[in-house]
Amino acid sequence: MSTAYYEPSKIEPKWQKYWDDNKLFSVSNDTDQEKYYILCMFPYPSGVLHMGHVINYTIGDVLVRFYKMQGKSVLSPIGWDSFGLPAENAAIREGIHPEITIKRNINRMREQMKSAGWGYDWSREIATSHPDYYKFTQWLFLEFFKRGLAVKKKAPVNWCPNDQTVLANEQVVDGCCERCGTEVIQKDLEQWFFAMSQYAQKLLDNHSKLTEWPENVLKMQQEWIGRSEGARIDFKIMETGETLPVFTTRPDTIFGVTFMSIAPEHPMIEKLLKGTPQEEEVMRAVIRMRARGTSVKEQLGMEKEGVPTGFHVTNPVNGDKVPLWVANFALMTYGTGAVMSVPAHDQRDFEFAQKYSIPVKVVIQPEDTVLDPSVMKQAYVADGLMVNSGPFNGKHNRKSMPDLIQWIEDNGFGAKTVNYSLRDWLLSRQRYWGVPIPVIHCSSCGTVPVAENELPVLLPKDIEFRPKGESPLKSCESYMNTACPKCGKPALRDADTMDTFVDSSWYMFRYVSPRDEKQVFDKKDVNKWCPVDFYIGGIEHATMHLIYSRFFSLVMNEIGLIDFEEPFKRLFCQGMVCKVAHYCNTCKWLSESDVENGHCKKCGSKVVSEVSKMSKTKLNTVSPDDIIKNFGADTMRLYILSDTPPDREQVWSDEGVHGAHRFLRRFWDMVISRKDEIQQEQNGNPSSDKAMRRIIHSTIEQVTRDYIQELQFNTALARIYELVNAVKASTDISASVLQEALETVVRLLYPITPHICEELWSALGHTGSVMSAQWPLADKSALVQDTYTIVVQINGKVRSKMEVPADTDTETLKQLAQSDDKIVSLIEGQTIVKVIAVPRKLVNIVVK
């Protein structure tokens, strides 16, 4: 029974229990209804929800409830991305096993999620750190291994000294560890890789299928994959005769090469220098350069540095002998790790040449100027006519590019080539809390996969997992020592664990068959539910998770596990939730309560305040638990979606929260105070009824469009507010129209604020959940207007208004406007030049 007062602390737990008890979000794989799979990126179980979670999962829950009311069978699962460094580091700090930490955090966050009113099919709950899940992560690794897509090779890798582990390129941000912020260094290590680079073009080609993805995400992926067309040109090292291949997008400048640059990590360096007089001096410089930052931003900003190796290469097109340098701007992650350097036509090469007094050779001249290398102040990078370029002298450099590449191929100097920036996915991690790599190393048989019937390879429990620069598993003899599956001789397990992005690259499919112990998932059911219809998560995953999961799906499609190539049909990236942060030079970050009139309460210094992403470090977070306790989950949900489009950055406002709560109280009071009028069966004013029904059904039409097409919940709410105000102001509508209005508002608002709407739906005499009621459909006949308000202007300025029948023609409009009493008096004594009429909008009378 509804009370006279809005008390979220009473009604919200009541309806959450009702949803759980009646399993309203559970769905069967055998359903005959039209399916719709809505998925939010699953969280790492830190133990505490933050406002980033709130906007993500509230959007998902709104859509789940909306599409259920549309009659669809909606799959809405949840789980936990529970492996990884945060759990391991927390366990080290607390002195307890990460498994205990994770279970505790999951239990807490599960309750927080339920208190926020987010509805999930909890029977499908998964955790990536559970053996039942990672058994199949290991199985998928072995499938990749069988096909040569999981390989172990020595490579320079990104190493985080703080976390004592390897990082993928995607996990290095501005030269620092994405997770802890420590400056990353380079190391040469034997590591496991997925051969993702083989799928670079396919990942690009399939962008044409992702018609419901944000353009900025596709652009970020396109730039990350980095397709560039050019030529591979083979230079020869004069002293050894070895080939040094180079990739270039500017083969038109090849005649102007005056030095060759190779990356400090290039494998040829040690081989060339070994035993030479210059070895020690050059390697000292090389080691220093290897410690440079790894980000593109840092590469662009750093001072150009290099060291001559004492070796030379021969330019194949003209026989020029040019010195071979190690340069800090050459990257092993692009092309071949070697760069043909043309200082006359590349600014970076020009600056390097100026610093080290390397010659400059012009091979492209502007059509109206002759460049003199001795007086050039910068590189000439525009197009022009080729000079000093053998058979191509006098030709336009761009137009001649295809002929030049063909000439290079015909003469055996190289070939037309497409290069990609995308590299193989480095998945080895030297940490404990991750999926063990299921291979065994045998001195006789080499690398041998663990037998499928031996999966999962379980993590040992009794182990010291503090980082020591190598995998903690290596020191656990009971884990490492085993027998070779092929020959039976003593062998060693692989000591590394997998990158946690492997776990999240296929989790969306496991939700379909979460308890299947025999196979990774049921193919028939996965092909029924997938691809995911609507995927929601942060744009920060554009070049990591969203590329990795696409790669996994492509391979799984090739293997025959799934019948589709792309895992997600529609992608939506929610905006960040921000709040003003306060900084004092003396006391550092301050909470809001420590600031008064722009000054620090602690020391009196002036405080710098600026909007920033919510962060525990900056003391500008807001606890969802506190909002729910003080205002209720519906207020939190309403506020987080009411102020800003959900894909934009949102600035938190405490006043906004109070405003949302005030609206819900007014909404409650309106329904409770007027529900009894429905029983009185009073007759209303026909014109008022008609006007109210027009507002009702116009709102239904607009809100439905905002929900489905644009996800503009803020504009949907604005329209609902208008309807609520119209209902409150109505005094002469019939009982039936009042009932229609109240029930419509409750249903329209339900996906966003479900608890209050369930209670009011019950108060209006209904049984069961609002979710079982059909989403309201707009009655087109109710939208038809019999009359329109026409604005009457004189020389473009509004002077009067008149109500006319909807079918009034243009000539009649003109006559009515000119006979309007107010207009007649205003134009008296003036000459009418012309009259312009726009049906259903305005009449403009031009006078002089």
C-alpha cells in the first residue's frame, strides 16, 4: 500500500526484492520472442562503485527495461573482470590472497549494484578468475597456438619497473604505465604474442560493417592500425653484404638519401658491432637511447640524438655510399625499424643532419624556385619536380610515384608494400594473478601444449607473489615441475600468465552458456543471441579491448566457433563524470569542505579550482552509496541522465541532485493526490481532453524516438517534465484522460526511475511490474490538430496572434490577418506592399 509520502528507503528495497524473487531479468535461451542482447563492459571488482559505473550501468538498465516493455526477450548479464594487477597489489598490501580479496569485493559490489536498481540475469554471473571460466581462456589459447597464432619470440618489450611486468603497447600512455603512472623502460625478453598483425587489414575492412559505431572510435582504431602504402627498398650494408630492408611512404625521395637510421632496438646492431673497435662506445649510446620514452608524443618532443655505427649502406638506385646511424627517432614498432633519411625533404631528418653535419641533397625542386642545400633553413616537404633523380628528372614527384615504384620492382631494388602500425599482441605477464599459459617446455620436445583433458592449469595457492622482476610462478617448484605430455621426461611449465585483456576478449559469448563445463559455449545459442545488439562502455577502450575482442571474434569465426565476424552491432561510449577539484600549492589536493571563498582552510593559500575527472587522488569523488542513502537510487539515476547527453562529459552538481529529488517528490505527490479522481468518473471539457491527449501522444512519440534512436535521455526527460506539468495544471479533463495521462507518465519514466514508478503503478490499481506492461504507443489520430495558432507580423515583427482552423488556405489566412482588429489599427494610413502567408505558422504584412 502506497504511503502519503515519498520514502525511497522503504520502496526501493521492496521492489528490488520483488524483481529478484520473480526473476524478472532472467531469460531462457529457448525463448521464441525477438531477442535483444544488451551488454555493459563488465567491471573490475575493486569493491567500490564509482560514478563512472553509475552512468554506464544506468544507461544499460534503462535500455533493458525499455526493450522488455517493447516485447523483446532481453539478455542482460553481468560478471567480473577479476584477474589482474590491482587485485594482486591489493593482496600484497593487505597480506591476504587475491582470491579472498576478489570474493569479498564481488559480494560487496553485487549488493551495491542491486541497491542501484540495475537488473541483471544473475544466474549467468561469471568471474574471469574462476577456474570454470579460465579453463576455456586456456582452451582458446591452445586453439590459437595450434594455428600458429600464439607464438613465443624474443622482442624488445615495455617494462614497468613498479609493477615488475611487461606491458602491451596499448598499455603505455605518454611513456608511462597506464595503470600506475611509472615511466616505462625497454627490455629484451622471450614473450608470448598473438599474431594480431596478420589481421590488420581485415580489422580495417570490417569497419564498413560497424555502421552503428561512433565515428570517433572507428577513426581511433584506423589511426592505431595505421595502414600506409609505400615501398620496401633493400639497401646493402657495404662492409658485410647483408640486406637492410626499409619501408618508406616517400620512394620519390630515394635519390636524396644521405644517411640511414636504425632503431636502438634493431637486432642487427649487436651483430654488426661485435668485436669492432667502436663497439663499446656505440653500445653505450644505444643503451642510453633505449631508455627513452616510448610514446609517439615523447618521440616527437625529444631532442634528436644518434650515433654513427662506423658502417655504411649502398643506395640501390644510384650506388651512393651513406653512413649507417643509430637514431632515437627510428622506431622498431614502425616498418622494419630502419629509416632512409632524406634531410632535404623531411624536417626530422633535416634537424638531425644539421646537428651532426650530414650532407643535404635536394631531389625535389619547387617549379618556380631552385633550392640551394647550403642555405636551406628547413626541409622542403611540398611537391615539385624531381631533380638529381636519374630517369625521373623533370617529372612531378607525386604523379610519378606509381612509375617509380614499378621501376624499383623491375630493377629488383624492392617492391610495392603496405605497412601497418598495428603490432602483434604481447600477452605475457610476469605476475601471479592471471590465467596460467597452458604450455610445457621440454628440453627434448620443445614447446608442448597441455592436453585439453588436463585443463584448467590451476594457479597454485601457496606461493609468494611479490614481484621480483620475474614471474612469481617460477619460484614455485610444485607448480613448475611436471612431465612432458609427449615424451614423459621431466619438463617445466611456462611461468608467465596472460594479459587480462585476453579474458575480456570473449566474455560476451560465455554469458550465453555460463555453466557449460564441456565446451567454451554452445554454438547454436551463441549464434542465436550474438552479436551483442547494444554494447556500452568507455571510449578509452577503443584501441585496446575493442580491437582485441574484434580480433578474437575474427579468429573464432575462422575456427568455426561462431558464424559472424564482429562481436558488437551497436556501440555506445558514455561520457565521463567530472567534478570541480581543488588544489593548494602547500596542502595539495583538497576536499570541497576544506575550501572557503577560494582559499585553503588549512593554510589560507589561494586555491586553484577546475573541473576534472572524478578521482580519489583529487578528492573530488562522490559516493553512489551516499547518494542512494540520502536521496534514493531513483534520484541518482534521474540526475545522472537528466543534465547532459550521456555521451558527453558531465559536471557533477549537488544542486542538480537536489533538483532531481524535488521532481520525484512532486511527481509522487501528483499521482497520489489525483489517483482518486479516476474513480469518480467525471466528465471533462472535450477540448481540454483533446488538448491533453495531443500532449500525451506527442510526448510518447518524442520520448520513444529519444530512447531508441539517439539515447538522448536528457531531452526525453525534458519532455516528460512538460507532460507532468501539463497534468498538474489540468483541472477540467475527464477521468479516463487523467488515467491515461498518469499511466503514460509512469510508463515513460519507468526505465529511468523504476522503483517509484513500480510503487505508483501499484497505487493506480495495477498488479505486477510496470515492465510487464506494454510501452505506450502514440495514437496518430490524437496528434491531429483541429486549429493552429498563427503569428501575425508587420514588417517581420510580431504584432498579434490568431487561432484558425487547420485547413485554412493561404488566401483566407491573408484576409483574416488583415481584418484582425489589432492589425487594422496598426496599419491604418500605411500602404500594404505585400502579404506573405505560411500555413500553420505565420502571416507577415509588409507596409510602408
